[in-house]
Amino acid sequence: MFKKKYPALSFYENFLGGHIDVFNITIFGENAMHWAVNIKLKSGYLCFRLPIRCFGRWWPMYCYLSPDATPSSASKWFWGRTNHDK
């Protein structure tokens, strides 16, 4: 049988909370990244959030290019910038 790592969380939260790496693509599950995808490009990273509920609610969508995959150093925003204006 499956043993839950954190008894207070659901099966879904316990087993889909990590990330998966496939070549240059990283898919983050239900964790602090809220179902995000980071794609490594020659010039940096393309980062966006998948339209999936996380922790029981919908989180703002975003899509940006960044040299180090962080929103604070994003060089180009495609959507979601209103949440991260400097």
C-alpha cells in the first residue's frame, strides 16, 4: 500500500508535489511552483504556469523569458506582468 509522506495532505498532494525533468523541460507539480513549466533555451528559460488548480484554488497565469528562470530578472513578459511589476 501507499504510505502518505504527510498525513494531513491528500494522496494527490503527496504524490504530485515534486517535479519531472525531461531533457531541457522541467514540469513542477503541486508545490510552491503551482504546476509550472520551465524550458531551457540557449538564451535562458521560458517559464509559464499551467492552467490547473493548485492547493484548492486558481493562481495567476504567467509567461516570461528569463536568464535564470526567476520572475525578478525576466527580460520579456508575455502575460502576467501586472503581478510582478517593479
